[in-house]
Amino acid sequence: MFYVAAQKDVTKKQRREILVNYPDSTIIANVPARSKTIKTKDFLTYYWYNTGQIKKNTGGYYGNVLDGKYTVFDRDNNMLTDGRFKKGLKHGMWKTWYPKGGLHRSEHWKLGNKTGVSAAFDKTGKLIYKLRYRDGSLHGKCYYYLNGAETITKYRKGITIPAKEKKIAFFKKTSVNEQQQPDKENGKKFSLKHLFKKEKKEKSKTDEKEKPDDVDKEKNEKDNNVKKKKDVLKNKIKKFFTNE
């Protein structure tokens, strides 16, 4: 028990709470108990405290960097902002509210960079946008809502990905056993196999219609040849008896 209590005392001494009053708000924040120099990055924004004021700079700081819980209240003690800092950088979940208590924004931060999902709402609670971040840049599907209409934009590392144009497929190669779509007119299933069978059947019917005409013509020709031969034979017989 003594060890746990001592550990908590050490943790408390690592930071000290500061109170900053402005005409329209009050900020309760934390800074390290002892001033320490930290390495900064040029593209990150650092929040720091000096001479009773909280300031911010990109790529640097002067005084004590904010570290720990950070809360903002208005003059009526309504909570407006709640979040945390780590070595001067926003870190973890951050939320802001309207004066009447409605959620305004919800954001995830990781050491000064937005990450994950960020969302914003209007005063009536309607969603304004829902964005996805990775390492401080928009990345993935982002949803925007304006006058009840939804717009989706895709990003990759902060760059907008152009929407692909839809291509019209004139013919899709499918196997005989693949999808069969119902024929709306007669309710029967339609497939490529059915189409080819239908064409083959119609062709065979056409051939059958043409076939009898050819047979009749050939038969008539044979009958005419037989008749001619009979006539020639009759004439020969007639001549024979006449000469006698």
C-alpha cells in the first residue's frame, strides 16, 4: 500500500495544473512539473504555456509544453473542449461542444497528427461530415452531408482519388451453367445455351420447309424421263409393225 501511494505522489508531482482565464472562457491545463527540453518536428503544432498565457507554434515552442488533461469552460461553466496533450502535441480523443451541450466535433489524435475517424455535427445534431485520417492526411472514404445530400470522396495520403467512369459491358462471357436471367415476357429462364438452341431449331425448320420442294422437283424430273423413254419405245414398236 505504501508503495502504491508513493507512486501516485510521484505521478502527481510530474505535472502541475495551470488555470488561464479569458474574458469568455477558462482553461484548465497541465504542464510538466520540471521544464524539459523536447525535440520538435517542423510539421507539427506545439502548444505551450508562458507568462500566464497558452500559445501554439508549428515546429517549436517557448516556455513549458502542455502535457496531460486539457479542458475549456465558458463563463457559465459549460464544458466546451476536452482532450489531452503529450509533450505539447494533441494526443488521444478530443471533443468540442456547443454552449448548450450539443456535440460539435469528435477527433482522434496521435502525437500531433489526426488519425482514424473525425466527425462534425451541426447544432441540431445532424452529421456534417465523417472523415478518415492516417498520419495527419485524409485517407479512405470520406462522407460529406449538405442539405440532406450525401457526397462520398476517396482520398489516398491526402490526395483526392478521381471517381472511375462506369463502362457499359456490351457482352459478358459466361459459361453455360452461370447466371440465368428470367425472361420478363414469358417468365422463362434465358441463357446463352437457350439462345443457341433456339437459333439451331429455327434453322432446321427452314431447311425442312425448303426440302419438300427439292424432292418434288427431283421426282418430276424422273417421271418426265420415264415418260420420254416410254414414248420412244412406243414409236419404235409402231414403226416396226408399219414396215411389215
